[in-house]
Amino acid sequence: MEKAFSSFLLIVLPLLHNVMASSAMTQTNITTDQLALLSLKSQIVLDPSHLLDESWSSATSVCHWVGVTCGSRHQRVKSLNLSNVTLIGRIPREFGNLSFLVSLDLGSNNFHGNLPQEMTCLRRLEFLDLSLNNFRGAIPSWFGFLHQLQVINIRNNSFTGSIPSSFSNMSTPETLDLNFNSIEGQIPKVIGSLINLRELRLRGNKIISSIPLSLSNASRLETLDLSYNSLHGNIPEGIGNLHNMNSLVIQYNQLMGFISFKIFNISRIEVIAFTGNSLSGSLPNGLCNGLPILKGLYLSINKLYLSDNKLHGNMPTSLSNCSQLQILSLSENEFDGPIHSEIGRLSNLQILALGTNHFTGEIPKEISNLVELELLDLGLNSFSGLLDMESFIISRLRVVSLIFNNLSGSLPPNMCSILPNIEELYLGNLTNLVGTIPHSINCSKLTRLELAGEIPKEISNLIELEVLDLADNSFSGSLPMEIFNISRLRVISLSFNNLSGSLPPNMCSVIPNIEVIYLTFTNLVGTIPHSISNCSKLTRLELAGNKLTGLIPNSLGYLTHPHLLPVSVRNFSKSLIRFYASSCNIKGRLPNDFGNLSSLLDLDLSANNWQLEKPSALQLEYQQTYRIFWRLYM
């Protein structure tokens, strides 16, 4: 009898619970809406703008509270928008009583914790934005039972687990944005059954396996972003049948194989980005014939990252038909042949990145027609002919790289007037470049410079310069003291030149922001200045292969690990991790203060005039992590 009664309870109680829940839902009113919102307010632990404190009061109608909109027919809470007000708190269980809620926007706050199961009662919800918070836990499977949902935006949170297969229960979703979470597993095949889906964003997760073929069935898809995951396999050919596609971005995965030529016939597409994969094959000759509004073509690198694509063949002449193209990135591939003069017809181009290929021939003068161009990267190719800077009279140019080519000629004296907005200029390792750096150099916005020629004193006019790379050239004469007057400098690289002279005694007093000094094999004489301790941000000091003499100053030991420094300077100091001074004439012992360099990882003091006893300073706490090169003879 007891067993039968227990079985009866197991069957009846869940049904009774559902009936009671249903009854509670039918009895909700504006009062229960008010109580639900006051419960939310009670869970807010920080409201910097006092938005809720001042507005959410039972003394006024809930429909007049800030962020709340009520429906005109039922006078129930229809919309709640609390985005971008820096609230910190949780969503309470009572939130599920907002049964008339259609739109919920809590984006750009600091809500945390799990989403309460009771939110499954928000059956009228159409718009859900929880982006840029710190929600955690698995993506709720009950999303799939909110049948009216059109927009789900939970990007930039800490959701885990896999994408629920229950999403297949929804027929209305138009936007599914799960970017930048910790979602694992595969892309479920049921995504392809979401016939109204227009945006699918899964960037920056941990998704594996291949792109499902069923995705090709989402015929209304306009935006697809699967970048920064661990997808492998081929790009499904059926993707080329998604004729409404506007943006196709699958960067930095492990895709391989050929790019289907069908993709280059999606007439509505504006962005194609496959950077950072292992794709192969060539581009179709009629590349732009079917892409009338293409604005961005990323098949290689952007400004920061190299791809592993291995596309080959000549650059298609039909590229000139992409009249709306703004970004063309084909670097780090195996393209060869010349750049055709038709490139000058891309009048809207802002970024042209063709570096690290096998392009040959002359750089076409028609590049000067690209009046909107801001970045030009033609480095690491086999361009030849005369370096004609007049071809680059483009007032918007900010970055130019022509490194490692076979260009000849010299830099024009009016270089800075030709490039008035130049910020980064890379002209190093141009094998046939002659002449000098113009004495009139005064590019006021220049922050990075890599050149060949003689170093003029006027280089100190570059007051914004942060990186100066003149290594591996044939500079001669004295080390220009003017370099050490550029206070913003972070990196100096003059290694492998024929410079002479000595380091200025007050060098670190003038360049307090210096982080890296590369001066190896430059024939410098003199001693390492005691003022080196003023370079509190120095991480790398390389002086090997010079004619330095004297002792290593005790002050070098003051460049210590930031956690050992006083709190007042800790945030402004870095630690010396590399010190090379081999093959000089330094003598004596290492100073005892050298033992303070607890963050040192690379040390090479070989081939000097050291005393024949092991310096006690090498007895360092973390010595096993060092790569120490030390010989007790010349």
C-alpha cells in the first residue's frame, strides 16, 4: 500500500506543481511585476549612478521607473533596458514573474552568477541582450523553449558547455551571438534548421570539429563569424549557396583545403576573411566579377598577426573590378608575378597588405592613385627597380613597409612633406639603396623608423619616435648623441653597423622610457655608464661585440624585479631579463648587486677579461632558470 501511494505521489506531485505554476502565472499583474523588479533591485550590490535608488520606488508607478516600459493595452512591464549603467549584481528567481516581458537588455554591466531557471517563464520574450557581463554556467537549454525569441546576445560572458540541441525548437531566431565565452563541443547540426537565422557569431570560443554541412541550409544567413576556435576540415562548398551572405569570417582556425569558387559569386558579400588557416589553391581569375560590393578581402594577415595560408598564383587582374574594396590583405602566402597597374583603380582602398610573398617587377606608380590608402605593406618580396617615393604621394599614408626588396635609389629630401601623416616607416634591408637619410627629416607624427643610410643629427626632430631600428646596415661615424634626446624612445636597435664612439654618461636620464637597447657589434668604446640604473623600464641590454672596457657598474643591479621595488615605483618599472656583453674588454668581477637581478633569464658575459675566480654574484635564487654563458678567459 505504501509503495502504491509513493508511486501515486511521484506521478501527481509534478503535475500539481505545473498546475500551481500555471495558476500563479495567470494571476500575475502589475503588482507582481513591481515585486519582481524590486527583487532585482535588492540583488544589486553596486549602482554607481544611483539609477535605481532614485527611480525605483513603490511610491511611483512601476511604468514610470527608469528603464521600464509598459504595454499600452495590459499596463504590464513590456521592456526593461538597464544597459551601460555599470550595475553589479545577480538576477533573482522572481524575475520569471515578468510574464509580459518582450525585450530585456542588461548589456554592458557586471551581472554575474547563473541565469535562474525561472526565466523559462518569459514566454513572450523576443529580444534578449546579456552581453558584456560575467554570467557563468552552461548555456541554458531552456532558451530553446522561449519560442518567440528573435535575438539572443550573450557575448563576452563566461558561459561554458556546448550549444544546446534544444535550439532546434526555436523557429524565430534571427541573431545568435555567443562570441567570447568558453563554449566547447561542436556546432550542432540543428543550427542549419533555424530558417530565419541571419547572424551566427561564435568567435573566441573552444569549438572543435568541422563546420557542419547543414549550416548551408540556413538560407537567410547574412553574417557568419566562427573565428578563433579549433575548427578543422574544409569549408563546406554549400556555404557558397548562401546568397544572402554579407560577411563571412572564419579566421584563425585549422581549416585546410581549397576555397570554393562559389564563395566568390555571392553578390551581396562585403567581407571575406579566412586569415590564419592552412588553406591552399589559387584565386579565380574572375575574382571580382561576382563581388560588386566587396569591401574587405582577408586571406592572410592583419596588422598584428601572420596567417599560415598557402595560396599561390598571380594576383588576379579582375581585382580592379572590386571598386568598393577597402581592405586587401594577401600577405604571407605564395603569390608571385607582378602587381598590375590596374591596382590603381581601387580608389577606395585603405589597406594594401601584400608582404611576404614572391611578387616581382617594379612597384606600379599607379599606387599613387589610391588616395584613401593608410597602410601599404610590400615588404619581404622581390620587387626591383627604382624606389620612387613620388609614387607614394598619398597624404593619408600612416604605415609604409618596403623591407627586404631589391629596390635601388635614394630617399628624397622632401620625404616628410610627401608623407605628412606617416607614423611607421620601414625601409630597412633594401639591398641597393644608396645615399643618406634626408637631413630635413622632421616627420612630426613618426613613431617607428627602420631605414638605411647615414644617421643625420636631425633625427632628434622626430620627437614622437618610439622605435628606432637601423640595425644591419653600414652606418659609420660616431654614434649620434642626438638619438638619446628623443624622450619617447622605447626601442633602439643599431646593431651590426660600423659606428664608433661611446655611450653618453647621462643616456638614461634623457630617455627614461627606454625598454630595449640593441647595440651589438657597433665598435663602441668606453664603459657602461653608471646612470644605467635610471633606465628603470629596461628589459633588454645587448652590448656584445664592442670594445667596451672597465667594470660592470654596481648600478646595473638596481634594475631589479618590480616586485622587489618600493610600491611607489613598482608600476613604472620592469625587470632586466636579458644582458649580453660578450666579446668586449670588460674586466674584474661581477658586482655583488648583480645578484638582485632575480628576473634575469639570458646572460652572456663570455670572452672578457674576468678574474679567475667564480663571482659569488652568480649564486642567485633562481639560477636554474638562467641561460648563462660564462668563460673565465679572454
